[in-house]
Amino acid sequence: MTEQATWQMPPFDRYYVGQEAIAALIGTQCPASGPLDLRMVPTVSNGQPAAGMYLRGEDGVHRPFQLVVVDVVDGAVTAVVGFFDEAAFARAGLPAKLAD
């Protein structure tokens, strides 16, 4: 991740810039409470690398949480946009839930 990488999550108006700000966001706002609460499934969105982030519910089932689309320049992440839209998972060819 580049030093000036950005992370945004529309429709929220916050915009995080830089490795420290992004690390603080993940460290304080991530809803996972333990190992394996989040699972990532690689995909592509609009020709860009992306991943479906699934969050484990109380019932143990992983359901769509955020579709993250990544900008990569010269092998480094320059931007991440996360979409909290379950329909985006279907458009990216991702399943509605993950079996353990």
C-alpha cells in the first residue's frame, strides 16, 4: 500500500488517506471480533481486482459485508473503495453466503 493510498466507502462521506489512517480505520472500525470472522473471496469488478468480504454472523454463516475494489499501480495498492451493497456481490459473481 502506498504512503498516500486512499480508502473510501460510499455513501459515507469520510475519506481516509495514508497508511496510518487506513490502519487506524481497520483497527478501530472492523466489525470482526475474532479470527476467521471475515473471509475474502477474490473477484473482478469493472476490470479491477476486487474481493467480496464476508462477515460471520451469530449463526456461523458468512454473509456479504463489503465488496472492496482495489486500484493497483506498479504493484502497489493506491486506492480501495468499499461498497456496502449486497447486490454488488451478485454482479461480481459472488455467492450470497459462504459455507464453512
